[in-house]
Amino acid sequence: MHYHPLRATCDINVGEATPIAQRCRRVAPQFREKLSDLIKGLLSATIITHSTSPWASPIVIIIKKNGVDIRLCIDYRLVNSLTKLMVYPMPLINDLLEGLDKVLWYCSLDMASGFGVVSMTERARKISAFITPFGLFEWTRMPFGLKNAPQIYQRLMDNALYGHLRIGPGHHNEGMQDVFTEGEPDPESGPSVLGRRSYIDDILVTAISWSDLCEKVEKLLDACDRWNLSIGVAKSSWGYRKVAYLGHQVSASGLEASPKDLDNLVDLPFPQTLRAMQSFLGSLNYYSRFIEDFAVYAAVLYELRESDFHEMRRADKVNSANREPGSNPTNAKRKNSRNPDLAALRSLSNTDPSKTPVIVLYANKWAISAALMQEYDGVYWPVTFTSRTLKSNEINYGIVDKEVLALLRILDVCYTQLVTRPIKVLSRYSTLAWLLNSSGFDGRLGKWAALLSGWTLEITKCIRGEEEILGAIAASITPRDEVDE
């Protein structure tokens, strides 16, 4: 068996951009010795070297969870703004979290060393230079924070696990090479490591039986051995019925949001700046599939400007004289307005191909919502929720048109789960079935009819009992006047 050196390289293409040398940022006295030790360790491992580059990016010191140790990060925002984007198909998170209903065993693996297994080209080394109180250094291995680093590492992992290319046996000692530009097909490669899902350095292996899991893990370990990849044992979970993966808890029973992450979101005070609000919404958006009315509150919060936060802070100062010591009713009210939605997050069912998917539609004056469900013993269990606010030109659409928008949205969001399958659609209006079965429409109706023509849809007007489902979704879409208040 040939063991292939990791000959993937990272290049940074900034075109004809003029080098940018930023000033060194101050480091708190209590962190200077720790930073010095960290740099010495990186130098000893030849991960960094001293540099004479005309480029210089500042460092950011991050305190680790233990409150003692530090992590060195580089602020590459200016470099990234000049870097040309590398196009590579990154896996979709939603796709990676689907199809887990037919497996019983899971391994969640975290790759060790991360991006450090990728070499830097000479040009990339110069552009990656970072400035510290102890001098200017450059990376010999790919650091975190670079614009194209995730794509480069994902491509490396895909090639290692699929076994497409290798560096020829006679070229192993010819210095730095890139397997993607100078490699050759690998005829000796073992079978591709299928039955696994990988997103950058997070890998999920699934199996229907223990023996099947052992076989897949053995293939994965063999591929890692061939390419000198390491797995972080301490951060990995081996052979469990439920594991953490990409911020979720996955099992045969369904999909759950990570309790730890939810607790952190629930406990957050109301953001006091525009930047903090954007960060909060970004974190919350990751779990939007669990929240029926996410788009409604998010749309209102996205409308906030920095001047709105200045006004809120000014109002708090004006009212502080009449406030009990230690209390903050304004923040409490803002926080409570969103915490019930987070605290009520439930687990979602996995898609079951043996069950007929049921789509429930709802629309009101300013938002649309849809839910994908499956029926078990007469009870509808949610698979995913999706919603959005209407654009200005859509607000005046008729209610049936709005339901078509909701239908198109969930068919797009859940495409891989629904394609080629007959689907039952619950609607409040029988005119939706007429619209989909008629022909000769022009304009947007004709466009929608064409988009829906490839789907097998059974439109059902809700009868008594099923209307309760629509009522539940309708209740989740908060009236705009209440949100504005």
C-alpha cells in the first residue's frame, strides 16, 4: 500500500492589489507571556516562520472556555476582501441532516490538526503574514480565517475519502506539489468511503447495524491512514444511538437542536448594538427550521438601524432614575418576547419514505408559512418549518396566490426530500386545486403552473379537525401590528 503525503496547497490570489501592512494591535499584559509561548510552539513545529513580507494582518487574542488558555486568531478581513473566491461545491447543511431515519448507529468524528495539513504556496505565505508585539511571521500551513480555507479543506477531504487522485509514486519526494493540479488517478485506492457525511472537518458515519458501522469506520480509518489524516479522539463520539453533529442532536428518532446552543441563545440579553443584533440573527437563523414564525420576527429585527439602538439606549437612560436597582424591565420585555419561541423548540421527525408527505400552507396579509409533516397514527409530526415575509409587490396578491408562494418555497427548501414523491397539500381554499389543474394562464400564474407541473400534488381542502392544523400555523404568524408594538 502506498501512503500519500498530503500535497494539497493553499494559494491566495489577490490579483494586482497593493500589499497592505496594518499596525500591530496592543496585547493585554496578562496575555503577552502566553502569546510568546504560543508563537514559540508554532515556530518549533515549523507551522510559522519569521517573515519579511510587505503584508501584515493584525492578531486577535481569543480566551478559551477554561478562561486561562488563549487561541491565536488573525484578522484577515482586508486580505479576504481582495482575495478572489475559489468555487467549490460545499455541502448543504440541510442535505447532511436528512435521511437519518433508517440508521441506528452513529459515529461523529472531528479531524485533528484541521487546516494545518494543507501547505501554503510561496505567494500565500507572504500574503498570510501577521504582525505581533514579538515580530512579523508568516504561515507555512493553512491557517483559519482565510477566505478560501473551507473550500480547500473540503476538497482535500472529498478526494481522500472518495479516492480519486494521488501523487504518483515516483514524485513523493519532489517538494511541494498539489494533488489537484499534478496528481493522477489512483488505481490502487480502496472503495470510496460511502455512508458518511462530511462538512469540512466534521464527519458523520451512519449504519443500520453494528457490523455495518465497524466496516464503514474501518474504511474511513484506512483512507485517513493512506493520506496521513488524524482524527481527534477526545472530540469524537464512536458508536452511539444519538450524537452531536453540526450543532444538532441526530438519531433515528429525529433531529433536535443542540440544547447547549439553545440555552446560550435563550440566556442572551437583548442585543444593544446593530452588530450584536446581526450576530444574534445569524445564530438564530441556523435553527430556523424549528421555528414556525422565524421569518416574522427576523424581518422586523432586520429592519432595525443603528439609530434605533441609540434611541433605545437613550430611553433606558431617561427611565433609569425611576427603575429599581438591578432591574431592567425594557430588556426583560424584549427578551421575553422571543424566549418562548426559542424555549419551545421541539425535535423534528426524520423523513420517512414510506409515509406520504403532507404540506400545510398558510398565508396572511404580510407573511407566508408552510410545514412539511408526516402522519403517524392519525397525528401529524413536523419534519421542517419554513416561512418568510412578503415582498412589497406580493402584499397585494390574492390569498390563493400567496399560498402558491408558500408551496413553491417549501418545495424548494425540501426538494431532495420530496422530489419524485406524491405529496398531499392541505389548503384552506379549493380554488388552489382549480388553479393547479387549469391551463392557459399568462404572467405569474403561467410561470407558477410551469414550476409545479413536475410535481405530483393532491390538493385537499381542510375538513373539520384538519383545520386545527392550519389554525396552529396561523397562530404562529404574528400580526404585524403586534410585532410593531
